[in-house]
Amino acid sequence: MKKSFIRKTMFLFITIGLAPFLLFTLFFVNKANEIEQERVEESLSTIVEEKASALQKDLKNIENETVNLSRWAVAVMSRQEDGSSLPQEYLRDERNVLGREPDSAEDTSRWEERKSNIFLPADVSLTPELIKEIKNSEGMEVPMAGIREQTPDVTYTYMVTAKGLLRVFPYLSNEAFDPNHDQRSDYFYTRAVTENPNGKAVWTNPYYDYGGNGWIITCSSPFYLNGELGGVVCVDVSLKTLAASIADFRIGDSGFAFVITEEGDVVYHPDMMDIISERGNRLQTNLLSNRNAPQSYRRIINDMIQGKRGVDSYQSGGPQNRRGDPQSGSGGTPNGSGGTQNGAKTRTASQQLAGETKTSAFNLMVMKDYKIVAYTPVETLGWSIGVEVGKSEYSVGSEYLTFGFWSLTAALLAASIALAYSLSRRVTQPIRRLTEDVKRIGEGEFRQVEVTSEDEIGLLGDAFNRMSREIRDYTATLIYGKSQMETVLNSIGGVMMILKPDYSISMMNEEGLKQLGRKDLEQSWMNDKTKNHANGDTNEHSQIISNMKCYALLCGQDSPCSGCPVKATLEQGKISESEVIRYQNIYKISSYPVYGESGGIQEVVVHSRKITEQVMMERELFQSEKMAGVGQMVAGVTHELKNPLAVIKGAIYLWKANQGKPDKQEDAMAEINESVARAEKIIYNMLDFSRTSWAEKEQISVRSLLEQILLLVRQEMVKRRINVSFVIEEEPLWLYGNADSFKHIFLNIITNAIDAMPKGGDLRISAKRLRDEMVELVFSNTGERIPMENLNRIFQPFFTTKEKGTGLGLWIVSKEVSRNGGTIQAYNDDMTRIRIVLPGKELSDE
């Protein structure tokens, strides 16, 4: 890099073209900022003086009204009233708070607009002195209403006496206060009495209004009766209403106005309007107490506290939080975040003003930037008002940059042409030679490119040489990995092959080729294997079975096999399994999708293994279990056969005894025929149930199947006094599947239910058709419940609670249900229930 041509060229370009452009741009930007700053400082000074004058006028007017209200209070509270009883409209509510309730005949809403309300805490007894105060205080309604009518900014006017009585106008529900709330402990009262030795009208800092008007400030004035404190009169002003005079200022995205006290406490700030607090809590935000604020910003706040006027600027010290973010970088409580007393709650970020990015005294700058602040005192109140705006909002100066930009364009263009010519000679030609060498690497010739320089081109040549070595090593690793994968593939039992989406075979293991019984393919594979290893190629299968369809090679068919899981995998993109019968053997075939970079299925891995012996063992076990059930029914069937045989014997006796009486002999012969038919039916049912049948699936009547099974177990149910009933909601109702399998499933469930009711009970069977052509059968019995811990275990093999049970019955039932495409579930409610859902017809995906 010591002789880097690119570095030399870039240095030359910056020296000749870019440096003058930057110098000219800097000159014009600075000039534009100077002019713009002078204009903005003058404009801000005018705005802040106007805001201060309007605010002082509005608040001074309210202060005068408060003083007049205190004088009125002295007059009305000095009257002599009867303290023996109250007017009927003053009542204690359910919380024992004394308040004022309208007459039921009056319009309540209209009444509350014209009347005031009182609040006397529940724990304060009503004395004659308080009754006099209540009556006298009614005289305050007229001046209170007058103040509110003349001054739209006023939300409430009220009086709190030294005895704790509150009179407020307009009507405010007592539900706003706790039952034992003492108004004399509130901030507006203590501010006027404790913190006001001269007894003048004073303004509070912002606090959250009990009446639901958000942040307010209160002008409070004490009044005295015979030299003693009589109470305090107050006028509330909502900061929302003051926004018309001090909060309507905006310049761009960052300009805003704010008001602070002589201590630096916030009286108004646009960010405080987003803070939600508990009622009565004070805003505890002091702009001077934030230690993270820049020193220049603290200097401005100090000047405002001292009552100075002027225009100053400061620079933020770091990244700014968005306006309203509780993690603000300036202003707020001493820990750096604005807040309220007694755990006030703030809004979440999603509740802040949508899309606002304005900076404020609560939080500084999105990026390091200068802010300009114009400030002036509000003379009679001791407050100070400031207007802040970011310099980035007005320091554009685009009109001063246009000429300089276009004057340098021609010079930069000429420098670019010269640079392009030089790069073509020194860079393009070497890169072309390097490209030819790289092409050879891409063709498999892992050669080293020639490096003739020490600049970037030389570094690039070294990088290509390293790449060539790494590709050569990586290719060797891939060849070894492929060989290793084929070895693993060949070690797997059964047929393992990889198919393309068109069913053509990409690869097959040795076991698969051997099982094909194709000596020609096997010999060809051995010959190619020897030849490919000699050439260093391990692609042993491509020349043997490339583009051969699996169904043609394995089954000799022209189309995919019926029930092939590969089709389901290609359509659904998931693992699929199925059992296929081929050459008098049963095979279990599993298919697994292999996804490419685009997300589609690129190949399918297929594994086929012979499971003939396993299936035969399962069928023998199934038949054994069924015959065990038949053995349990032999006694009952024998008893069933005794009845028709007894009838036949009696009928033969009658037939012989009635020789010469054709009518009676004909009746006896009819009895014999009927009994023989009944015996035949019982025997045929037994034989039909006992026979082994693995026929194709078919449609079977639910009613016929259940009646056949119930006939076989009827004697046992009669013996145990078991009542059986079944309800089929819709006839005819069909099942689709293997009849032999269904017989075993239902017989096993019914015999288990009989065993659960040794002392008798009810067996109920219900069947109905569900959506998607499925049928639900529920077998319910009143016998012993299945313990909760066993509900998920009864379908596991070898699990049983019977002394002589094998634990295979319900396991076989579960497998047979699954084999027929259904589900089975056991649960308890008022009865023990087994719910089985089976197909009502052939499923479309089978």
C-alpha cells in the first residue's frame, strides 16, 4: 500500500477538485447562517415580548379578580345566620360526605350549571358554626359565576374556610375527592397561607386538577375575619386554555415556548401536557436541577431566573430523545427526567404526540446541534417566558450555495475525466489480465495468478491466489464428503434413493440395486465404480440410472404408483409415509423433502424397507386378541343356542303328539323352522366375526355392525344386568374401512365397558355424522371411572389394570383406528366415554 495508485489518485482529486468546492460551500453556508441568525434572533425577541405581555395581562386580570373575590368573602362570611338547621338540598351521601343535591324535579344538568357545590369531609361533624358557614358561603355563588363568565380561561372558582368547608363553582361532584379529604392540606391552600406571609394573592406551580382538567395553576388569596384567618379563595386556570396565548408558537419541528418560575420550576411546557398524574400531585420539574444539561443551557436558565431578558444559544451535549420521551436529556427532576410528586404516571411512547420530533428543555437534540433561546421576564408574576428553536431549522442558505455549486461543476467534471483516463491505464488493463486468470480457476485449473505490483491490483492478485488454494482444498473436501455420504447411504438397510421432482432417480444405494434383481444394472454399476474411482470421480450412479423414473425401474409402470408418498411430499411439502404391496411383500415407504435456495422442493429422499414379517405378526396378534374375545363369548353364545334347541325339542314332541291334526303339526313345524333360523343366525354371526379378513376397504352400515356385535354379547349383558341403548342421529350412517378391523375395535370397547360394570349399569352408544365426511361414535358407560393419570396410558402396549389382562387390547384398537384413518380418545365427565372418529367414505388424500 506504500505505492498505492488509488491513494495517489484520490489525493490528487481532493486537492484539485474537492477542496475548493468544500471551501466555497463552507463560505456560503456560514454567510447564510449569519444572516439567518440575525433575522431569527430579532424575530424571537419580538415574539417572546409579545407572549410575555399577553400572559402578564391575562394572569394579572385573574389575580385582580381573585383579590376582589377575597374581599367579597369577608363581606358574606361576616353575616349572622341561623345555625340550627340546613336547607334540604344539603345531604350526606352514602360515603357520609356532606354535599349539595338538586331537587328531583329539576333538570340536573341545568341546575349544576347555575349552582355551586360544597364538600365537608365524612369525619367532620356538622356544628352550628359550620351550618352558618354553609349558609353564608352561598353568597359567593354570584361573584364566582361572574368571574367565570368574564374570564374564559378560568375552570373553577372556590373557597375553602379555615374549618375545612369547600364551596366550588361550577358544580363539582364530591366523587372527585376521598371521603376524608382535607382541602386545607392541598397545595393551593398551603401556598396561600403557609408560604405567603404578606397575605397577598399568589400563584401556584402546576398541579393535576381534581376536576379532571389536567394540569392547572391556581391564584389563591387568603381572607381574614376579625383579624383571624377565615379561609382562602381560589381561581383555577387550566394550562390547556393558556395554550392559546403561550403554546401556539411553532417554527419548523423544533420551536416552542415555555414558562418557568423564579426558582426554575416549570409553569408551562408543551411536554408536560403529555404527562398524566394522580389528582392533586404537583409537577416536580426544575430545569436547573438537571446535571446532564449543557453548561450553556444552565446559564440561560439562570439568566431567566434572575429576571433578565435576551437571546442566547447552546449546543446539545449528545443524542437527543424524542419529545415526550421520559429518558430526556435535559430538564426535569434532579435525576434528569421530568415527573410529578407522589409517583405520577406518564404516558407510554405510543401515547406521545404522533410523529413529533421537537426538541425541548425536557430533552435535547436528535444530533449535536445549536439551539437559540429568546427570553424575557413576566414582570408582576416573577416568572420568565422563553422561546426556543433549533438553528438547523433556519440555516439552509440554499440560495447562497447555488452559484458556488455550479461554478465548480465544470472543474470537477474535468478532474473526473482525467481521473478516468488515468485509472483506465493503470487499473483496467491489469484487471483484464487478472480476469483471464480467474476464468481458468473457474474452469478447474487451480493455478496461481501472476502478481507484478504492490498496489491494490497486487493485493487483489494475492487475494485470488488465496481463493484458488481455498477452492482447491474445499473441492477436495466436497469430494471426500460426497464419498462419505454415499458410504453412509450404502450402509442403510432397504432401498434408499434420491428423486427429482419428476420422479427421476438421482442416486440409489447398493442395497437398492441388489433388491431390484437387475444383474445388468448391478454389473454396470460395479464396472462404472471401478472406472470412476480410477478417474477420481465418485459420481457412481449417474451413468447407470440417470433420468430413469422410479416407478418404471422399481415397478415396471408408466405412471407413479397408487398411494406413493412422494406425491404427497411434493404437494404438501412435508414428510409422508405409506405401505405398499409389491411382489407379495409389504413395504413401508417414507419420503422426505429437500429444499433448494429458492424455497421450493429440489429433491426427495425416499427410503423403502420390507415390513412383511412385522405386518404378519401384527395381524396374527390382532387375530389372537379377537379369538380371545370370541372365547369370552362362547358361553353366552352356547346359552343363546340352548333356547332355540329347547324350542325345537318341544315342537317335535308336539308334532308327534298331534298325529292326524295337520293344523297343530303345521304350527309345530313353523316353530321348528323359526328356531333353526335363529340358531343359524347366531352361528353365522360367530363364524363371520371369527374369520380372518383383510379385504379391501368398503362401506359398512353402522347400525348393522353394532347390532351384530351386541347380539354376540347380549347374554353377558343380561347376566350382569346391563342396559344398552344406542342412538344414530341420521340414517343410513356408513363407515368406510376394513370390516374385520371395525368389528374388533367395537367389540373390544364394548367388552371393556361390560368389565367396568360388574354390578350392572348403562351402556350408551351414539353415532352421528360430522363435517368433512367423518363419523363420530361415543361409547359411554356408568361403570368405574378411568383414573386421570391413566387416560393417556390405556392405549400404550402392555399397560393394563386387570389381573389377567395382556395390555394389548386397547393398543391394538388404537392402531386399528389409526390404520383406518381415524382418531380415538378417552375421557371422564358424568360417565366414562370413549370417542372414536372414523371416515364415512373414502378420503380424497388416500
